[in-house]
Amino acid sequence: MPSMFPVTPRRSPQVRRRLLALCLAACLPAVSAQTTGAPASGTPASSVANPALWPQMQSPIKRDARLEARIQELLAQMSVEDKVGQIVQGDLGSLTPEDVRKYRLGSVLAGGNSDPGGRYNATGPEWLALADALYRASMDTGGGRKPIPVLLGIDAVHGHNNVVGATLFPHNIGLGAANDPELVRRIAQATATELRTTGFEWTFAPTVTVPRDDRWGRTYEGYSEDPQLVARYATAIVEGLQGKVGSKEFLGPGQVVASAKHYIGDGGTFEGKDKGDTRVSETELRDVHGAGHIAALKAGTQTVMASFSSWNGQKMHGNRSLLTDVLKERMGFDGFVVGDWNGHGEVPGCTNESCPAALLAGLDMYMAPDSWKGVYENTVAQVRSGEIPMQRLDDAVARILRVKLRLGLFDAGVPSERPLGGDFEHLGSKEHRALAREAVRRSLVLLKNNGSVLPLKPDARILVAGDGAENVGKQAGGWTLSWQGTGTKREDFPNATSIWEGIESTVNAAGGEAELSVTGEYKQRPDAAIVVFGEEPYAEFIGDVPNLAYQPGKERDLALIRRLKSEGVPVVAVFLSGRPMWVNREINAADAFVAAWLPGSEGAGVADVLFAAKDGKVAHDFTGRLPFSWPKTAVQTPLNVGDTGYDPQFPVGYGLSYGKPGELAPLPEESGLRHGGGEPGLYFARGAVAPGWTLTVADGDAAGRAVTSLPTGELARHVSVRATDHEAQEDARRVQWSGKGPGTLWLQADEPVDLTRESNAGASLVATLRLNAPANGPVPVEVGCGKGCAGRVDLAPTLAKIPASKWVSVAIPLACFGRSGADLSRVTEMFRVSPKTPLDLSVSRIALGTEADHTVTCSGP
């Protein structure tokens, strides 16, 4: 890998014309040539922006003298405590309506895992009742305080995705494939309507990132690697959510406040690492990563969310030159800047509970989900001491009040009594679902259709296989009822249609026969098979990957396609993913291959395009085109139009159609990886189990049960698992053994792994862990290798040396397991822990390594 994120050098006119032609020929508008001037590798440019390089702009919203006078009147009546309360946003999982009343918090957000009553599947009425309670608390006049309505925000990023029954639209990467700003405008308006029914008036959308490295776990939140397409979408979505500036609908009762995020450069972080460093010139920052933000500002976005990431080494939450000098002063932004989840705490010299530097840099509202009280108390003290000037506090509060007044919150009344409030027929309405189904049809990209196997005849005998066929949670992806989109059940989607259900309905209506079999077994030989497979749901840094090789179930899915083909069955592969991935083997094995992205709740849209009409004519053609470059190998990333040596498997804009068919020659099947696709030696990190492994729990001799959602609840009585934090939100697991009976936790391999070479080289199993309470008995840790085969080490003596509540790394030499009976040539179980006494242990990483804070000593030959 290069030593830093690659930058684009100057190109000759001939090269530019050739690359431009590639893109134009593929049906998407051309990507503008990236501006040069980035530093050479290892020489970062300044992290201080030059405002003169940015467009001189003014707010598109005409100044309202009466509104501004009211802001000043309110400021004059507010105490320091009242003002500080306005600039603090807490998460509903960490506060109560009484807290809002007491501290006069200006905003409450519903984080990805925060729901009414702590239930991920809370209903629309429960959401609305909570909104009413929070609003009433903010308007309480006890003690002579001025009532200022609370602003309720939520990540409605592909529909109102936290609420059961809401319409789930395709994730942004799929909408980018549709290349239709008017379509996304209608989607934004529908989302605003569904938000208003439950009392929310602010969404943390649109994401106007321009992802440059598809290993990034947030790639699917971006519309395209083409900044101009992102800019067009930014305009349409902001106007769809808020209404068009100057129209009677603007911020009216059917609209919500938008938030352009993440300002700025989040999609350019080094090696695709979330919260990383974007090392580019200022002109590239402006022309590539700023394109969507500039468009959103021109469309009147009322809020901007600061990015977790850095620009040339400086955290964005602390970058005054970009937050204040460029965004507010040069580009005329008069709304307010909100932080990201405790993002202020990552500014050097700051903590989650105290960060005056962020406010001084230009942040107007701290997103302090679980740290809000500390932020409130410290900020009050910092204002009183003069560390934070009153002028800066007043400016931040004025910006927040301006947005609330423009939205009409002061006169709106409780959410349930506003227009649309409680009109739950809008959640998953027939009209919104039809719009989402249309979006699914428009998002599908046909990569291969050899022999014109598509469209399929609907009156045929169709086999539907693969674990994505009858799995709404998988087709919806992350940010669906929970932060990661995991742990959901079919009944959590009452208004949805799985891909299988859409196919079944289409085939049955035409007089054909449809059979569902995840494993591909069939009762009668089918005329064709549709295999639906792909990535498991993920969000943010949990989705960061070391390369672009398709991992989850890769051998199983490939074997399924190949087996059906060997039996003479034509196979249509439908691939679910949040990014382009290296799937050359799967593409070669199938007759037709469709990139379906993450289509959301309306799986029937897939069947609409795969099948012909009853008369045999095309019902809906493939119109989707790739919004991102598709890699030729698993290590071909970053890969963007305009890069020197641009040579993808499929370029931006590629996509076949029924009207323009084409045969695809066999693709090369060399991945470019030395270890077959996974990050070698990594089993658990960043809150996610590595591909090919499953976190498993069991009681006694009971069969192990896979941990697919947290907390584990009834999976096992004597061992429980829940999320906890180490270096990031929910990036670790806290495991508690009751000691009341035998309980076991381990990592189960899909296929045996040979670790003899690693053992001979002196490698250890290294666990980063925290002992939450002293262990009072043996702590056996095993490596299993099949029935009756295991090696065991007692971890208790090492744990006794570790201070409670301190994160450390502990290494257990693989040789220890070999000496005590494990056959390291066929390891099937890793880190199997089964204490007989109570144990409370948190773990954030399990991997092979050679160094650690503590090393277990073992004896033997």
C-alpha cells in the first residue's frame, strides 16, 4: 500500500479526454477533473484553510428583521445556564424529559441504538409519545424560565429507518446508481412526511460524502465517487426535506430540517478507515469533497454536521479555519454546526465532557449523547471564567434559535397536535412503498447477462436460493431499526416485502411455480435459479474492511452457484452489498449477475426487473449504472475515475440492459491477495467478528448458538454478552458468566484453519481485554480442533496480575495449546472460555500476534 492516501497528479489533455470518454460512454455525467496541488507523499499540506480558495456566497434565505429581533430579545432574557443548555444535545438513551426541563437542553437525538423504552422495535405511537414528553419538558416555564422548544433529531438516512413499519428506501449507493435527482427529491419528501408523523423534525441527512476508498464502512452512505452527481443529489434532497427556499412549503409543517454531513472530507480518509485523516490539497478538498456541501448550502440546508475525520492531521471538530472562516464567513452559512457522536472529545486536549476548543472553532451544538451533563456543567464554568467568550456563546445560541424560529417550532404545539402528527397511515403507506419499489427497480445494475438468460419467464419453474432471499434485514443493511441493522426479525418489518416474496408473487400470478430453498436443494428440477447473497449488515467503522474480497459465506455461495450450474440449471446471481466488491468467481459461475446494493423494504422491485411481462415483453428494463468503479482485484483500491492508470473491472457508468445486451468474457480469478481474502490472523475487532467465524455461546453440553444481536438475552442462561466501549462506540463485548452453571463463549470457524506455521513461528493468540471484577477461580481458555480435540490454558494467574477495569493485551502462545493437546493443523474453535465461577470480562480484539502487555507462561515439551 502507498504510504498515504494517493493524490491525483496533473494529466495531459489526451489522458483527460480518454478518461472523460470512458465515463460519458457509460451513461453517467463526467466527473470533473480533480484539482491538483496536493502534497507529495509524507509531506502533508497545511490544515489551515485559505478562505480565498472557496466560493464567496451568501445564505439563500433572505434576512428576516423581525425574526432577528426576536432572537436578540430571547438572548437578553436567557441566563448563562439557559444558553449553554441550548448548545448541548443529549441522546434519548441517556436522559429523561426531566433532564430536558432542568437543563433546558436545546436538542435530543435518537442514536442508532436508542429507542423509546430501550426497545429497538418500538412503534410509531411510542415514538410520538416520547416526542410529546420531551417537547412539554422543554416548554415548561417553572422558575420563570423562557420556554424554548427542543429540536428532535434522528438518523433517517434511508427512510425513517428507526421506526417499525416505516418505508425503507435503498441506501444511498443504490440511489446513486439510479442517477435521478428528481427521484431522490421525492424520496426525501416522503421521508420528511414519515418523520413528522412520529414527532421528529430534524434528520441527519443528506450524507454528501464522496467516498474514495471502498474499504470504508460508510461507502454505501455515499451516492457516488462522482462529486458532481453528489452535488446534484445534495440540492434535490435538501429541497425535498426542507422544501425549496422561497416557496410556501419551505420549513413548513410537512418538512424537516436537513443536515449536510459530514463536513468535510470524510470520504477521503487514509486506507478507508473511518474517522481517519484525509490528506489532500485544499483545492481537492473543495472540488471533490466540498462539491456536495456547497450545493447543500446553496439549497439552504439549515444544519451542517462536523466530521469525525481530520484534514491533513487536524480534527475537523477543532478546525476553525474550515468551520468558521470558510463555512460561516466565506460561504455565508447562517444555520448551525452540530457535532457528531462525542466527536468533540477527539480534539487534542479535549475530553467527551469538556471541549471549549470545539466551540471556539465554530461548533455550535455539542452532540454529547452520554456526556451531555459533563459538557453542560463544564461549559457553564468555562463561560463564567471567560475561557469561552459570551460573544461566541451568543452567536451559537442565536444560530440555533434562528433555525427553530424558521421551522416554526415556537408556535407549533406538541408534536401529536401538529399537522401529520399521529397520522401513522403515512408510515409505510402504499404511495411511499410504491416510490421505494420504483427506486429499487431504478437502482439495479446488470453486470452480466450471457445467453440473454434474463428476463426470466414468469410462468416458469423458479428456484430461489441463498441466505439473502428471505431476509429483509439483510436486504435493508445497516441503520435499520438498530445502528448496525442486526438482530432483527421478519415480524419487525410488517410493511416490507422480501426479495423472495416479490418473486413468489410475480411467478404465482403468471401461473408458474416458485420454490424457496436457502441451500439450493429442490423437489423438482427448476427452469432457472435465482441466488440471493451478499454482505451482512454493518454501519460506520464496523464495516471497514482490509480489502474488497467478498467475505461472508463466500465459499458457500460460490459452491451453491457452481453446483446449480453443474446440474444444468441457469443461474441468476443477485448480489447484496454496500460497495463494489471483488466477486469475479461468482460472476463467472453465474449466467447473469445483478448488483442490487441494499434495496430496503421493497424487495419486490427486484422481481419487477428480473421477469418479463406475461406477454413475454420486457416489463422493466435495467436502467441502473454503476456509481462507483468496480474493482478488477480485491486490492485495487482506491479506484476512482480520473486516477492515473484507471483500469477497473467495470467503470463508473457501466451497466447492461435488455435493450443493449452483451456477452461478458470470463473474468480473471486471481484476487491479488496472499491470504485468500481475510485479514490474516484477525478474529474479532471493532465490534465485529472476522469473516469465516461466528461468536457462539452455550450452556453446558447444549449446542452452541450464534450471537447475532446484543444483548444475548435468552441464548444462554449462564453466560451473557452485551456491547461496551473501548476505543470507539460499542467496539467491544462485555461477557459475564454467572457461575450458577456451566457457560461457554467461543469463536467458531466455518472451516478448519491450519495454524501450525504460525505456531512454529512463535505466534500467540493475543486478546485485548479488561477484567471488570477480580476472577475468583480458574479461567480455562481453549483452542478446539473437533470432537475430543482441544488445548487448554488457565488464564487466571495472568488475570490476577491485571488491575481491574484497565484495558491490557494478553498473549497466549499458540504452542501452549499445542502442548496441551490441540491439533493446530485443524483449528475449529478459538478463544473458548468456560469458567465455573463468576467472571466479568470485556474483550475488544482477538488476533494472532507476537507482543502484548502480559504473556501467559506455559510448561511442557
